[in-house]
Amino acid sequence: MEISYWAKVFIIIGCIFVLVGLFLLVLPHIPGLSRLGRLPGDIVYRRGNVVFYFPLMTSLLLSLLLTLILTLVLRR
């Protein structure tokens, strides 16, 4: 593979990181998204000083949302 191919791959990965960073900066200011991570179906286990948190419903919701977005974007 050529170097220009890998350069494009790294530029795309960098752009994705920038977009994720911007999303994380804006996330607290979007109404309704503050519950993300505290949805019904997220598992929280507290016992003494130990807290186990498994965001099951949040993971399923984000997976569904990303699948729908990628399906629409990558449709040919």
C-alpha cells in the first residue's frame, strides 16, 4: 500500500477524534442528554467501597443510533 493511503487513513482518524472531542465538549449543554449513562437498564452495583457500573441500555441505544447513522451515510 502506498504512503498516501495511510496518510488519508490517519487524517480521517484524526478528524474522527476531533469530532468526538467536540461532541464531548458540547454534550453537557444539550438538553436531555444528561441522562445518557443513567438510563433505566444500566446496571449499578454498590457494596461498601466498591461500585460496579455497566451501562447496558446506554450501550444498546448508542449502538442502534450509530448503526442507523452509518447505514444512511454509507448507503450506495
